[in-house]
Amino acid sequence: MIKNIIFDCDGVLVDTVTPHYQIMAEYLTEHGITMTADEIVAKHSGAMWKSFFPILEKEFGVKLPESCYGDLRDAMLTYDRAVGLDACTDVEKLLRDPSFKKACASNSKTPTVKEHITNHGWNDVFETIVGVDLIDNPKPAPDIYLMALEKAGFKPSETIVVEDSPTGVKAGKMAGMQVMAYTGVYPNKAERTALMKEAGADWVMDNYNEILEFLTGAADKAA
């Protein structure tokens, strides 16, 4: 019986995909890596920047500034605080459903995740929050989900992971849990669905009303 849901943050709770990848595209273009935001989304797939950027440097034959990680992080945080990030459509309904406990496990740093959660009034929702700074190996390694599972006090069989990237899907599966892939923030649903299935997602859905109906229905059947 599903009792616990572990959410990724970016692209699952808050829509960082639309603004952040546009900021990244503009920055990379300024430094000789000409890509659209959609092209970056297709290539990036939730990987850590420190593994993704060297691939782009080799492909385009350029060297990014050593400050690129800090530059981008600062630009994104400035945007987040000045403009604000939208919650993913209808995610609030699932977060407020009392049928499940909720945790968050993200490749972003814990203070950043907590800031997003606070800004949307979700401090009372998440009893467990694990960021990449608390573990040794980021997704696609299972470490972050294993820690979130241990802190939440549930078994893998009692938990579903909600992810938006192939990297995150692989991490959840390696941790022994079933994974629901959410594609709601991505424009090319068919392409994204194929990526999620290839990564091993158990289900792929693009809206939280459908996900809530599915999860509550599964819980009722198991009761």
C-alpha cells in the first residue's frame, strides 16, 4: 500500500524548467555555445551541471568561464526572488491530500529547496527534505532517495517517487521504488514520455489531477 510520496523539486513542485533553461540558453550563447532552451532540456535531462557542461564544451570547442556555475546560480536565484516561480499546475491538490506523507529529494542544495517550499507555503507539507549537499553521490545514484526514505521511515514498497527527468527516474528505480514520471512542464510531451519510459518510469502522466486520481485509486484498492 502506498503511504509515502517523495517528490523531486525542480520541474515537479515548481516550474523552474521554463525560466531557468532560458537563462541557461542565453548565458551559454554569450559564451559560444548556441543552443535554444528546448535543445538544452533535451540534452540535459536532470544531470548535474558539472557533468553536463564539459560535454557541451567538447561538442562546441569552447571553454566556459570557471565562474559559470556561480554565474548561472546567481542569475537563476535573482530571477526566482525577483519574479517568483510558479507551482506546477494542480500540484497543490496532491500535496494537500491527507492520504500520503510527503518528502522532497532534489539535486538542488537543501537551502534552495527549502526556500522554494517556504515561498509556496508548503512547510507544513514536507516532514523530510533532502538536498544534494547532504549526500555523497547525486542522482542518478540512489543515495538521495535512500536517505529520504530512511528519514521518512517508510519501506520502498510503501513509497512512490515523482520525477521529471531520466536522471531522477533512474535514481528512484535504483533505490528500489516505483517511479511516476511527470511531464507537465515540458512542451514536447511525446518525446518526454519516451525518455521517461526508456529511463524505467513505471508510469508517465502530464497532469496532477490524473496522478492524484491514480494514486488515491491505488491506495483504495490496497486498503
